[in-house]
Amino acid sequence: MSSKSAVVFGAGKIARGFIGHILNLSGFSITFVDVSPELVALVNERKQYTVHILGAPEKDTVVTNVSALVSGDPAITSAVAQADVVFVSVGGANLGHVAAPLAAALAERLTNRLGPLNVVVCENWRAAGETLKAAVLENLPQELHERFATEVGIAESTIMRSAIAATPAQVAADPLAVQSQNFWLLPIDGDALVPGFPEIETVDPVHNFANALERKLYTYNTGNATISFLGWLRGHSYLSEAANDPVIEEIAKGTYEEMGRAMVAKFGFDPEDQRQYAERSLVKFQDPEIVDPLTRQINDPLRKLGRHDRLVGAALVALEHGVRPDSVAIGIAAGLRHRNPNDPSAVKLAELIEQFGEGDALAQVAGIEKDHELIALVLSKLPEVDAITTGTAAP
């Protein structure tokens, strides 16, 4: 039995296929906390699961020494109170649901002086760490806030590994199996940590993490969104298909070039390092071993067209630093053309466009003025997006 323990809120594909995997490699016992009683029962029955590494089966791992608790179980409090580290991977929209049980556990830990604790938030979600921290403090007794400030760290991370469902054959052998990309680094906000963060293989505490997080959002996520919205319009089903489409690849490279200049201007990144960073993200998106459906990538277009998110936010940063974001504007225009009757966010976007037109709808969704130069630029790209959709654009 390991003497190091971790609690992971969430037991989905990233929680099992990335977080649980690297914790296991570093010798931790793991307690997952999940809302699904069926998933929790399966974890407790099997006490292990297999992570299959896409394209590198020699790196497949059986993750052992795992257990699980259902959300709301009082045992969560003692598990967190005794843990060496906590991770959260529940989806950004669900962070508030973690706050109450986490605050109860932290209250016990702080009251009984059980030592400092770091919580790593593994969500590709704007201000995920601050969101969780604020929600925890709302649920934590006021008299513990001062000790919380010095004894609890809540650090964001950048998730760059993809994890997808296992194949039918893999599930037949192990119903908890998951497939993961052959990518291992987990950068986290080193400045948000309190003393006592344990050594975990491939976890990299980074200083000035806000800069790294913005670079990731406006390089990696911007490229992803551009590829995904265009891919959906051109009839692709998977991210790798879209990223390997010559028409889309050319636009994506333009997006990376524009945002590369903006990131270098804003943060002083080395241009060659920024170029390689962008290139690695495109290579990942083009990897056919990663079977990632576009339906997952394009959901919630209202959020993805928001003022500070991956498309509009990126374009505004580019404009602020003297870079004309033509390719990014194509991605935004593709987002405006997105239709999906199964996604309430996409339905709402379509209704806004029907009522107000593309320009005014974008201004509302993005929270910018109707006469902002970005609105005109995006509207000028709609015919190009329409040509791409109908297949008349030249490869």
C-alpha cells in the first residue's frame, strides 16, 4: 500500500487517462470522487484500470491502488483531509459542485492542523482556479479564511493530453479502460502553490503561469476552434480529418502565424519557441491515432465566441498589438455559420443571428461595440467561409 495518497474529483477520461495515470506512475494511491454511482461501484469492484497510449502500446499502463466515492459521501471529508494532493477534473461548468465538499474537507484539515494542501484544477476553462477558489471560500467558515490563504494552494493547469473512449475490444477486456495521447507534461501554476507540493512525475510547476495559460488559449485553443468550426462546415466528423484538410490546414497555419506575432509582442516569447509551440499543437490535431469527434470540439459556441475566449479574445489581442487577424476572423465567421440543433448554445446563437443579423449578434455575444473593427473584419470573411462550406474554395 502506497504511503502517498491523492483525491481526484471526477473519474472521467481525463481524470483516469491522464491524472490518475501520472499519479500512479509516481506511486500514489488514488481515491476518485464522481457523481455516477455505477462508475464508482465499478472502480471499487475492479480496483484498477488500463490506460492505452495511442500509437505507443508499449507504454500502456495498468493503474492500480484505486478506489472511488460517490459525490456526497461523508467519507470524502476524511479522504481529502488526509490526502497529500487533490486534483479536480469535473468540467469547468461543474466546479461549483465541488466547492461544498472540498470546503468541508478543508475546514476539517485546517481546524485539526493536518498540514498544507494543494489543489490542482485540471480544466480548460477561463479562470478555473479563481472560480473554484471563490466558491470554496463561500463555503468555508470565515474564521478559517486567514489560514486558508497560507495553507491551501489552488493552482490551475494546462491540459494538453487528449483522452478518448476505449475501443469495444478494450472495454470488453476492461470496462474502465481509456485511451490517451502519448503526451505527458502537465504544466501547473507554480506561483499558486503552498509549500508541500509532492513530487509527481511529468507535473511541471511554472512561474508566470498566466502568460503560459494565455499563450495556450490563444495559440492551441484558437487553432483548435478554427479547425473544428471549419471542419464541421466541410462535413468532417473528426478533428484529425479537419486538421489534415488542405484548405483548413492553410487557414490554421495563418491563425498560428498571426497569434504567434501577437504572443511575441505581448509577452516577449522567443519567436522560434512560439513557432514550435504552435507546430506541436497542429501535429497533435492532425494525429489520426486521436479519434476526437468534432461534436465535442464545437459545442457551446456562445462561450467560444466570448470576449475573452479562444476566438474573439485572440483576435482582440492581435489587434491590440498591431496584428491584423485575418485567419482568426475566418474562424470566428465559421463559428457564426455553425448550426447544431442538438446544442442549446448553437440554437441560441442561430436565434440571435436570425433576429439581429451576424454583426449585431456577434457584438452581443462577444460583448464588444457594434462598430468595432473586428465586426467588420469578420463580416468580410463570411463569403470566404461560405465558399469553404460549399467546397468552392481552392485547396
